[in-house]
Amino acid sequence: MANLLWLQGGACSGNTMSFLNAEEPSACDLVTDFGINVLWHPSLGLELGEGVHKLLRDCVSGEIPLDIFVFEGTVVNAPNGTGNWNRFAGRPMKDWVRELSEAAQFVVAIGDCATWGGIPATAPNPSESSGMQFLKRDRGGALGAGFVSKAGLPAINIPGCPAHPDWVTQILVAVATGRAGDLKLDEFQRPATFFTSFTQTGCTRNMHFAYKVSATEFGQRKGCLFYDLGCRGPMTHSPCNRILWNRQSSKTRAGMPCLGCTEPEFPFFDLMPGTVFKTQTMMGVPKDMPTGVAKTGYIKLTAAAKAAAPAWAEQDIFVV
Ligand code: SF4
Ligand code: SF4
């Protein structure tokens, strides 16, 4: 049996909504098949008021062993570092986060806000938000760069806006069943099993990417979304085209550009007008290249690809 406590800071509850839609395994499977005991969750917990307060105090003191502490949302520090804009159970949430993280065997940060601050931490960041161990790309965050939980791991970061539900439940199962040692974390503390390949890996538009045939509108059933519509699939680490959403589809399969939501900089360009859903170019060359591709190589390759593009590349051939 593994005790799990889930709290929310500066959050929209999107990751909770995602988690409750998990299928492989489902949220119910965690309880019935994998021995997870949900001590409390903002949408599922039964205790109220003093009941929650006591439960949190007991987790901090060790009276109730806390195996997995899950945090969703940013750690809010405003105003002026006090955290009083986000109070919970009688005190700033940031104080609960620090004490519960120190008491827990494992800490799991879910979604962009908890991992690196996400949209709330975008400049000018009025809520003085940060992630658990990162603020955007910078190490530190609420717990500090050197934090490790009792089991010896840093916060396990599962980013996304929201994170895919099965990324969450599969990592919780690994932790709850004693297989955390199998988790290889990348430089941003993301499980490598999910965040080594790119969104582009498995995208049905890869042939159109290769022949530089562009989609010009959302939902178009042909073309690649990189050249005009700002798709970040070639430089975003996510399995969105390997582990499909709702087991059916993905943004790019449906004709919507990847926004790069699993990367620390998300949202890119600080949401300035004219920068979202539009490929930023300089002299016709994208400012952000596919990972590992040099500009000179890109220019040569795309010129050749365009010249070689077959007629079918302009036809509607998608089945998803
Ligand atoms: S739509 Fe995006 S992910 Fe798919 S091939 Fe084009 S750039 Fe890659
Ligand atoms: S396709 Fe891109 S923006 Fe959409 S969920 Fe996956 S990584 Fe995030």
C-alpha cells in the first residue's frame, strides 16, 4: 500500500481533469490494482476544514507515512515572497509544499506549472510563481536545486499543459510498486521513457515535412504544420504521436500545431501578438530549427525537398 497525497497550487485543475481520464491504467486501477491509497485530492478528498488540516499535519509529522506527494500548479510566492496569495489549510501553500516534500518518499510534479512555472510564471509573473525545482530553464524553484526526497530522487517532473493522463498514472504505478529505480530522468528530471523522442516521432505528417509541403490552415488534411503554422513538433520532447490522446489522435494528427508544452520555455515568445501559431522566420528561414539541424543544411535540404515533392503530397490522404 502506498499513501498518495495530491495538492494544487496556482492551477486551473487541467492536470486533475486529465488524470481522471486516464485509461492505461485508469485512476481507479491505481487504487484497486496497484495498491495506491489516495489520502486526499482536491477533487476526490472527503475531508474538509480541520479534517484536511489534521491530515496534512500528520503527513508532515510522519504519523501518516507519506509515500507519494503529488503537486499540480505553481508554487505561488506573491506578494513579496510571502505566498499569501495562495493560502491553504491555514497557511501559505508554499509552506505545506516544502514540509510535505521533505516528509515524502517521492515527490511528483505534474504539468508545466508544477514543473517549471508554465503560463503563470511567464513574465511579468505577477504571482511570483515557480515550479517545484525549476523556474523555466533555471534550476532552483520552490524546493531548491539540490532537493531530493527521502527515497533519494529529485522531484519527478511530468510536464505538459496538461500532462497526458497515462504518463501520470504509469509513473505513479512505477513509484508505488517499487520500480522507481527503473526511471531514468533527463536533465529536466523528466522520465526518459516519455521525453526522449519528439512530438514529431510518429506524426502522420512526416512525409509532408520531408517534402516541405505546408498546411496553411488548422484542420487541413494535408501538409505539415511546421513551415507556416509554428508547429514545434521537431523540437519538443513528448510522445504525443506514440501514446495518443484519448487513444485516438494528437494535435498534429488533427491539424493543430504542437505548441511545445512539455519544454521549460512554454509558452514560447511570451505570448506576444503575432507569435503564436505562426512560424517565426528570418529571410524565409525558421528562427527555431528542428533539434540538431543546422541552418545551412536546412536551406539545402528544403530546396531539394520542395523540388522533389510528388503530386500526391498536395492531396488529402489522411485517415485520422
Ligand atoms: S505537423 Fe509538426 S510534428 Fe507533424 S511532421 Fe509537421 S512539424 Fe513534425
Ligand atoms: S502535441 Fe505538443 S503542445 Fe500538444 S500536448 Fe503534445 S507536446 Fe504539448
